[in-house]
Amino acid sequence: MFKFDGTWPLPDDSLSPYGIWVAEVMLQQTQLSVVLPFWQRWMETFPTVNALATSSLEEVRLQWQGLGYYSRARRLHEAAQLLVELPWPRDLDGWMALPGVGRTTAGGILSSAFNAPTPILDGNVKRVLARLHAHGRPPSRDQPRFWHWSEVLLDQSRPRDFNQALMDLGATVCTPRRPGCHQCPWRDSCAAYASGDPSDWPVVEERKPLPFQVIGIGVVINEAGDVLIDQRLEEGLLGGMWEFPGGKQEPDEPIEACIVRELMEELGIKVSVGEGLITVDHAYSHKKLQFVVHLCRWISGEPQPLASQQVRWVRPEQLKDYPFPAANGRIIEALLGRLNKSNQLEGSGEGS
């Protein structure tokens, strides 16, 4: 989790277990360079576990906005409400009993926060171990074996320092491409180095092409100039986040017809689809989506949350107060830019 170059504080006995826990959760499936500004802002907003536990879930999601894998924010909030009533866990079972904490995260917390002799297994460590043993299978297919290797290597007398050094070795020397083997203290015992081409490890799982789907999105505006948004159900992808309504385009379906159909199915409203606002391409870990966004005029029907938690009419300037997924951020920016331009034209008399 930590870097020796000072961009993160080095772990020591005075470093907050709370700060380490938050960082380890943020680092799940997210690079450190991306996490750093979010972690700093989070610690300013929620400096203690009690501050996090007593905040609303909406506030928590707003701080997490843009970091992705949004269920992590909800689970941090749930776990904080448990931790204010309990002593900090000091073993794997205790940490893994908390929402959103698996063995990798628990090991990182125990090692960094409490100097506990627990092995770690992040991406850098997996790469080091795969090369040491020239292992012939992807690490994801042999997790128990990699955990065993990490545990066998661990210096029980200095687990925090050793685990930190192991992560640094993977991050700075045993890098994915062009590893600096001449700097590696384990070079002479490394099977991958002995093979002559250590870059062949770790073995990479063959990736299948990601499925692609077009999503029709309606930015619905009523006569008062309010914008319609809805909140996703808690479970599933992007649970609890707010978004502009819409859905999947059917084969051979015009995008305008898709938007009309989806808004009737999801909200029970009739709209008139107007001009295009923006097209946004966005990739998730398991699929690629293209959001084709049109401005829409509300015609009739009281919006109902038929496929969401709740719906809400809001002023355009209030959109920033709601947690939206990253792709929606570009839609908001385009909408506000369009409205601002229209207001300027009206103010100059060109719109009359």
C-alpha cells in the first residue's frame, strides 16, 4: 500500500489503523496513483472512524464519486458503524468478518497497521512470486499456492518491513515490463531470471473480448427547467448511485425509440426526444458501453421508481450534490454547458 518516495506516509506504530484500512479498501482493483487524491480528500472529510460512521451514505458516496467499484464505499460505511462499537480487530478472522474485507485487504491492514506476521498478496507480490518460481499458471488459478509462498518467505520478526520491501521490490524492480534484474537481491535464486526472459512471467490468462452495448439515455427536462434523475437499486453494479434514466438499445431499434421505451418502462412517463447532447464511451471490467444521450421534454406521467429506489426532479445546478458514476460526469458537464450557452443567447437577444 505504501511507497518509499513519500507520496504515502511510511507505515509505523503511530499511523492510523483507520487510514490504512481506508487506503487498503480503495486500493482494491485500483492503482495507487489513482487512489492517492481520493484518499487524501476522504481523510479530510472523514478524519476518524466515528466521523465516517455518523455520516450519511449519500455523503460517503459523494466523496467516493469517480473512484469506481462503488459498493466499496457502502461497505466501508457499514463496517465503520460496526467498528465504533468494537475494538479494532487484531487477526484475520476479525477483519474478514467486516463488510468488504477479504484476505488480501485484511493481511495488508494487519501488517501495516499492527506489524502482525501476516502474509500479503497484492499484484506486485504475485508477480515477484510467479517469477521466483517460474510458475506455469496464472496466479488467479493458484491462489492457495501463492499464499503459501508469501507466508513461507515472511520474516516473522519484522513483518511490516518485510512486506513493505516485498511490495516495493515488485513496484520498482520486478516490474511488469523490463524488470531490473541487475538490482534484484533474489536474482540468483529466481527461476524466471535463470530462464533468460523473466518478462514471460507471470503467465497471463487469455482475455476474451469485452461485450459491447449501446445505452440510450434521456436527460428529461420539465416546464420548470428541472432535470429528472433516479437512484439505482442498492444491489448490483453502481448500487445506490444516481443517474440519468435510460437503458439498453434493442437490435435494429432507433436510439430515440429506445429512450422513449425505456423511460416508459422504468419511470412510467412519456417524453419527446430532442437533439443529441453527447455520446460517451465507457469501459467497465466486464463490458464496454456507449451512452448515446439526448435531451428530452417531459410530456406526461408522474415519474415512478419502477426499476430504481427513487426518482427526483432537481435543478441543474444541484446535480453536483448527488453521487453519479464517472460516465455521468461528462453528461452533466455537457448539459450545464448547453444550458449556459442557451442562457447567454437569450440574454443577448439572439434567442428571440
